[in-house]
Amino acid sequence: MIKIKIGNRRYKMSKRFTIQQWQEVLALDMEDPKSWPKIMSIGFKQPYWKFHKADEDTALLGASLVINEMSKRRECKMRDLTDLRLGEFIDLDIYMLMGPEKNIDTILSIILKKPTKWADEALWAIDQYANFRVSTYRQYAGLFDLNKDGEQENIDPEDWDPNKVAKGWYRVLVDLADDRLLDLDQITEQPLKKAFNFMALRKEKALEERERQLKQKRQNDLQRNRR
């Protein structure tokens, strides 16, 4: 257990941190010396007044220890992410863009088998989902026009705006539902892999049809020029 001495008193840091403690620390400016006693107060579960008179070096050390310990991960039980539904993946996509810290409870309710109050388990689970998300996009690189590294090139920062992404996904859902409002829920309940495979095949067929039309146009143009 980590301890820190201030004056004649020794304080013990929490063995584990809750999601609430993590959120409280995350809300503070960690580079502002005025925040360091507050971080210590949260990490050591002591009243703020016990730390606010600590010298700057001690406060920095204490805050750094808290932040370091709070960044640790612990494995927990997650659901099989390959069983995600299309609607769940879309929701998670938007929540991740908005910032996991802003939607952590909702994210965890989707990806965990059972709730957790611990930050180390929550952060581990979010890391696992983030890896799954990247892997999924790379697997369907052609569908999303990604390069060999699974990234989109020359992207305007505004394209990562959660509202814009949400509208983009909604257009996809409406298109899959053939503009039928009552079919939207049925579309979002489709297994993720099934939906992406369908979308990938449909895009491939559309590209083939476009290429066929372009080829036909070139042939027609060539015939006209020969006359």
C-alpha cells in the first residue's frame, strides 16, 4: 500500500479506485498546482484541508502517485464483442468519439457482462473495446474507404464531430431500411458482422455496376468518335 508523509502524519492511498473517483480526478486540471491537493484528497480519501497546505513538491508527488495508480488496469468479464448488434456498435462509436469519460456508464452497460464500480476494470474493458473497434474497421477497410493502416486519409477534423458522425450513421440505417421508418429498429438489431458483410457486398456490387457503366460509356464514346 502506498503511503505519503505530511508533517507528522502518514496517509494511505486507496487500494483501488472507483469510477467515481476516476471521474472526479479527470475533471481537474492535472497541470495546475492548485489541483494537486484536490487529487490527493480524492486518492487518499481524506478531507481537502489535510493537503492544501502541503508544499508544492509534496503535492506534486502525491498527485502523481494517485494518477499513476489510477491509470492501472485489471481484467474483468466482458461480453463477446463479436456478438454486438449493429445499433450497439453505432452507439459505442459515437460515445467513444464524444469521450469515454463522458459516457462511461452507458459504454460499460453494453460491453460488460456485469456492472463494475472499479476504475481499473472499466478502463481495461474500454481498452479492449477500443482495440476491437479498430480491428473491425480494418477488417472492413474497403467498406469504409480506409488505407492499409485502417485510417482515412486527408480527413477534415470536423468529420470526427460526434453529431456529424451520428448523422452519417443515421443515413446508413435509413438507406439499409430502404427509407422505411418502421424497419429501422429491425436493422439496428442485426448482428454486426452480418450487417457489415451485407453492406460490404452491396458496395462492391455498386462499384462493379459503376465500372460497367463507365466502361460502356467509354465504348459508346469511342464508337461515336469513329463515325
